[in-house]
Amino acid sequence: RTVLEYGVLSSLLQLVVFPLEMLYHYAPWSAGLLFLLSRVSWRKIREHPFIAFCGISFLANIWIYWTSPQVYARYLIMFGPLYFGVFVYLYRLPELSVFRRIFDYFLILLAAVGVVGSFVPPFYHESAGIPNVWTISILMFCLLATSLWALIRFSGARLLLFSFLLIVLRFGFDLVVLPLRNTTTSQAEVTKDSNAIGKKYAGAPMYIYGDYEVNHENGFYLTNQRRQILERSHFLVPGSYMLLQARDHPWVILEHPIVDSIRIKETERYFHVVKIPNE
């Protein structure tokens, strides 16, 4: 993922986009960078051998991802311990109590937003039909409200308490958002189309034509339904079904009929199933 593959413009854009994206994906913990605004923080990091090691290891490796286009947040998970080592150390320093209060207020504000948001699903038209949505919302409200109270009451345990709150939010996400994604998103169409096509042509010879790459999601559901590995062929196999995109192989479409289409994830495009007659 270098400038040779993605071009100069994408590489330059990555220098600006990368920190903004990572701040978003790793929020609220990424707000801990606030502590680095103090000169005291830098001095304290240098004075502590292990914390200095964490900081140097982080900086020595992060640039590889910072300068590489098309980097996803999950690629940086291994940096978590290095970051938290520095962050928690600075968070507990008495000399940085002002920054700690600002960060704590930020956590409390986010917790309050979570408490209010716990009652959104029953009134949102798409999630209102989820089974037991009111029970989920009431339970979420109780747990989040208790966490908010504890955050305000027990200042010495706020990082741990907010971690618990995030776990609660994750369970709420799994119970509400994931069922919606399973029915209302492009991924739902990918799953539905691929399962239907795989079941329909189970037992029939089917190939990926040429160098066309079938998305992982499409390939998984097709293979799962057909109970056969999708093989690739660089020629049209008589009496089989070929998977391809019409725009890449227009001459095939002109000579042979499209019998089905399958949605491609996160796009409005489809790839097609073409029937090749027996010779």
C-alpha cells in the first residue's frame, strides 16, 4: 500500500485523513492525546524508562500505517497496549489534574448521551419492530444510568467504570443494530442473493470466469449453499454457469444469456450468472 500502487494524491491525502480517522475510530480513548498538550507530560514520559519505551515503540511503528493508503482501524489494534501504557500513566499524575478533569467531564458527557440514547430504538421506525425492543431499552437505561451515577460518584475508578459502560453499549449495539443490518443494509442483500443463487444452482457446475474476484461475502454464501468450492476457469465451460461482470466481458453477455444477478457488497453493482450451453 505505497505511493507506487495508489498514487501520489492518495498518499498525500492519507497524511491528513489517517489521524482524523483514527481519532474517530478509537474514541473516546483517543481523546487522551489531550494530555500531550502539557510540557509536563513529555518530561514525565522521558523520566520513566518503561513509559518512554512504550512511546518510542509507538512512534517508531505508527508512521508505516500513517503513510499507507487504505489502512483500516483494526490494523492498529496492537498499538493499544503501547498507547494505554502512556495514557494511563499520564492520567494518574497529580501534576496533570486539570487535564484529567477535562477528560473525566468528557467521559461523563458521553455517558449522559448514552443514557438518553438508550430510549431511541423503540421510537425509531426501523428498530421499533425488533423483538423485545422495550425490554432491551429499559435494561440498557438502567445499566447506563447506574454507570453514569457511578462515574460521577467514584472519581477514582472512572476509567474502569467507563470501560464497563462501553461493554453495555456494545451489547446494546449487538441486540439492536446488528439485527437491522441483517435486514436493511446492502450486506443483507448480498447474503440473501448469494444464498438464493447458491441454493438454486446447488449441484450444477459453476465457475468464476477469468481473473474476476468474487467478494469474500458472496463467495462464502455461494460455497456454503452449494457445498462445493467455487473454482476459476479462464475459458467458458460448456454446460456450466459462469460468474462474471457484464462490463468486463461484454462479448460473453452478447452471446450467452444472463440467468441471474447477485448484489455486490456496499455498491449498487451486481455480478452475473451466465449459462453456457452444451456444445
